[in-house]
Amino acid sequence: MTDNKIADNIPEESRPIRDDEQAAIDDLKSRFTAEELAGVPEVRFLMFVRGYWQEADRAETTYQYLKRTLAYRKEMDADSLLNKTLDGEEKFIHLWPFDFHGTDKRGHVVYYDRTAYMDPTALLADFNDKQVQENHIQMQETIMWLKAKQSEKMGCLSYKSLVIMDMQDFGFKHMSTSFYNAIKAILTIDQYYYPESLYKLFIINAPFSFRTLWAVVKPWLHPLTQQRIFLMGGPKEFLPKLREFMDDDQIPRYIGGGCSCCEDTGIDKQIDRIYQRNLKWKEERLAEIAAKAPATDAGGDKAATADKPVTE
């Protein structure tokens, strides 16, 4: 029997793929045409197989959810959103601040979302539902890119992330249908189109009023997702819990941690820095794509390469 135990300083998902999981991946692929699967990364098959492993009709359920995901990605042109400049993207991050910040003790990428800073009325005055989804998909695709980079760095697979949602400033403006709908659309994207991508979710600075909303939101979530969520109050409660999963120098200073890369002022004061870093990452990805593209000569034809000589 293969020992699937792994060290406590690497992601749990890096364990070897079991024979039955590989068989499920092969079966899943066989249900699609080669054209439908063009460009689908291998890790996505593994995430879907593991994400729906406990379902009663596992094979059919996994197939239907992946089919739905591929259709949604095509509808939203998700494959191109990572490196696209979206209309109003800088304004969006000012209205709904977020940050990619460090790693946890297992090496998972950490994502911080200042959810309650967002004013639903102001957001939806400038962005329609599709644009909100596009910005969120771009964020998710950025996390997937960061996780791929982290996997290369660690030498093992990492496809999950630790998420911190900050509910400071949550109030009556969030107790509205427009906020419910925005959050529900985001949750749908995350749990159905990016299954198994969540390691832990810490909802921090949650006031009593949010706990009332949470009672409505929680049933929308898959039971396995619910088990990965911690709902907490202020720093005295959430910082000790975060430190169980993260070293203090990886926790943002703007929520009380000891990192040296950001200031201890609120994230809303640091958005310009975060946005410029995101642009730098986008330029880095575009440079990587350009470097991998076939070279062309002055006439626009592909130039000869060392492994593919031109024949007369």
C-alpha cells in the first residue's frame, strides 16, 4: 500500500494521485471531445475529481459540473481574462479592495478580501453583474497563476489557497438584495467553477449583524466548504487562530500581523501599491507568453528553429 502521508510544511493536496483517482480522471476525460478539452490544465481534472469524490453518483456529477464550468468559462471568455485589461479595473479594486499576501505554513497562497468595505450601491452603479463576475474571475485566475508559481518554487503541487475575508465596516448597506446577489454570484463561481481551491476561509471582524446574514448565506455552500470556514470577531479572537496556520511575518500588518511588505494602515490606503504590483505581474505573464510564442521573420512567417529545420 502506498503511504499517502505528507509533511506538515507542504500542501495536503500534494499527496500522490491514487490509482482510483487516476482512473476517475481518465474516465472524466473520455466523456469530452479533444476540442472541448483543448487548453484545459491537468490540475483542473484532479481538482474536480477530488472535489466531487464524496458525491453519490460521483462520475456523472463530476462530469456535469466540469461540463457546466467549461461552458461558463467559454461564455465569460475566462481563459483570456487573466491578462486582459478590464474596463474600470482600477476603480473596481478601489471599490472592493483585495490583496494577495504571502503564504501559510503549508505553502498555500493567501488571499485577503476587504469584503465589507464594498458599498453595493456604489459598485453596481458603475459595474453590471457580468463585469463584477469578470473582475472576480480575473482574481481567481491570478490566484491559480500564483499557485502554479508556488508549486514550481516548492517542487510539489499546490492548488488550494487560504482566504481571509474582512467584515470590518459591515452594516445596513450590506443588508440588501443587491449585496446578497453579488455575494451569491461570487460564491457560485468559487465553489462550482473552482472546486477544491479553498484550503481555509477565515471571516474576521464579523459583527453580530453579519452573523444574521451568514445564517442566510451558509446553506448556499457545499457541506465540505462549510467545514473549512472559521467565523470570528476581532483581532483578539482571529489573530491567535491565524497564527496556527500562518507565521506572523506572513500576516498583513493592516490586520495586526508582523509582515514587512505593507504598512499598518488599512488596506484601502494601500490599493495603489497593490494595483501597480498586479499590473507588474500581468506584464510578467505577457512577457512569458511572448517568449514562448514562435518567432516570425520580417514577412510574418514563422522563423526556422533549431529543432525544426526548414526544408527546401
